[in-house]
Amino acid sequence: MPKIKTNRSAAKRFKKTGTGKFTYSKSHANHILTKKTTKRKRGLRKIQLVDKTNVKELRLLLPNG
């Protein structure tokens, strides 16, 4: 029986919380920050939770947590 492989691109983008939910960080926060407002940059710092409609797919991509 072959091993189940983790999707490496998903593993770099998503982390599993202790309760089994998935978190991710927002994009567009790395460069060209001078034209973005302070409010927008502050919002990009916050870690987001993956919506429950996408959790089923993520469980298939990240079978080992």
C-alpha cells in the first residue's frame, strides 16, 4: 500500500490549528507598500481562517496535518 503524499504547495500556505481548522496569511503584504494605506496593511497582517466550504478539499491536500 503506497503512502499518502502531502501537497507541498498547500503545506507551505496553510497551517492546521489545534481545533482542526486551517489558517492562512493574506497576500500582497511584501513589497510596494508605500502606495497601500495603513489601514489596508494592518488588515493584511491578520491571520485568516479558511472558510468551511473549502475545508474538505484542504483535508485531502494535507492528510497528515
